[in-house]
Amino acid sequence: MDFYFIAIIVIFFYIFVTGFHDEGNLVATIIFSRSIDAKKAFILAAIAQFLGTTIISTNVSKTMANDIVKYEYLFKSGHNISLLILCGLIGAMIWNFITWYFGIPSSSSHALIGGMLGPFVLEYGFNSINVQGILFRAILPLFLSPIIGFVTGYLVTFFLSEILKNHTPAANNGLKKLQCFTLFFLNAGQGSNDAQKGMGLIVILMMIKGQTHNFEVPFDVKYISALMISFGFILGGFRIIKNVGAGIYRVRPFHSFNAQLRLVQNSKAFI
């Protein structure tokens, strides 16, 4: 049985799930620091994610095709690739639903990578894994991201504290306005980054099906993916927002602006 169309539908649903699972992190500090009204923040972020997904380059989607499972094993699978990808997606979404339900900030990217590896290892053994790609594109970023985030966040906060130390609390008004720009660019970059994982899987299926012969994501795939991640964010993002924005520490506009700057700097660094 060819699961091609079922796999395509589930991939788009995975992108939707990523929207309400991951993207809420991006506006959490802004909303709970009262820098931007929640409704405005949601609308601006959703528009940015839509535009970012349709406009920004598709390098991350190429990573999903080339650096996780060895290229030859993808094509070796033939029509069976749809079933293998489908199993990986279901595994990733189960984990995403669990972490979303409990309000745990968790990476959909690494859940998907793990979900993809399981079926291929079962089918072809560990030889099917691109060890170098997994190491440099998944494992190292997993451990380096918190360290890089801590260091850059510390430095940004330190230097901004020095700049603003003689200013009155009125400086908060300027920081709030600047966060409209950081919010937009952060969501455009990170939203595109997250949607591209699913887009890459769709192109793999299309190439094996003979519907495309190069790794270019069709515009209609970008458009539907953009809709999925934006609507997913709007419909379900607040559960994660609550935990990140209020469940860790008390956030003020100063902290929110620093966090946004740090995230904009790193939003396209890793898959």
C-alpha cells in the first residue's frame, strides 16, 4: 500500500503541531513583560511566521534530506519511504503532544530527528544513519544552544545595563517599541526554520515519486506550510507561553528585550 498522500497530510499536520508546540516560546517574554499586548503580539508573530516561511531560503529543509538519513537509503526505500516517514512523524507528534499538554518547552526538531531515525534503523540498521550530519546538525546544537544562549544573553544584558544604568524607568517605553521589530524578525526566521523540517520531508517524497527532480520546495508547499504553522501558533501557543513567560522567573521589558535580541541572533544558527 502506498502511504504517499497520507504521509503528505500528516506532514502538514506535524507543521501545524509545531506551530502550537514551539512557536509560543517566541512571544512568551514579550507578553508576560507587558511589552506588547497579547493580541497584537499574536497577530504580528503569526504574520511574520507566514511571511518567513514563504520567503526565506530553504536551507534547513535540505538539511533534513541530506544530513539525517543517508541519501542512498532514502531512495533505496522506494515507495516504502512514505511509511517510514509516517512512522517517524507519529512518534515525534506523540512526544510533542505530551510536552505541550504539560507545558514543557521541548524541541520539535530533535523529536522529529529521533522519530525519523527509529524506522530507518529498524529497517536498514545503523548504517543508514548519517553520523556526521547527526553529530554536527543535531547533537552538538542540542548541547551548545543553552550554553550559547546563556553567554550571549549574559553579555547583551550586561552591556545594555551599562548603557541604561543612568536612565529613568521611562527607558522601558523605548524597549517596548523596539520589541515590535525583534518580535517580527525572530518569528520570521524561527517560524521558517521550524516549518522547513516538514517541507524537506515533502520534497523527499515528491522526488521519490518522480514529481520533482531537484531539491526546490514548490511554492504551494511553502504556502500551505506557512498557513499550518501560523494557525497552529494562534490556536495552541498560549499553553507554552504561560510556562515560559511566567513559570520560570519574573520578566520585565528589559529582560524581554535582551531575550529577543539573543534569540534573533541565534534563530537561524541551527536546524
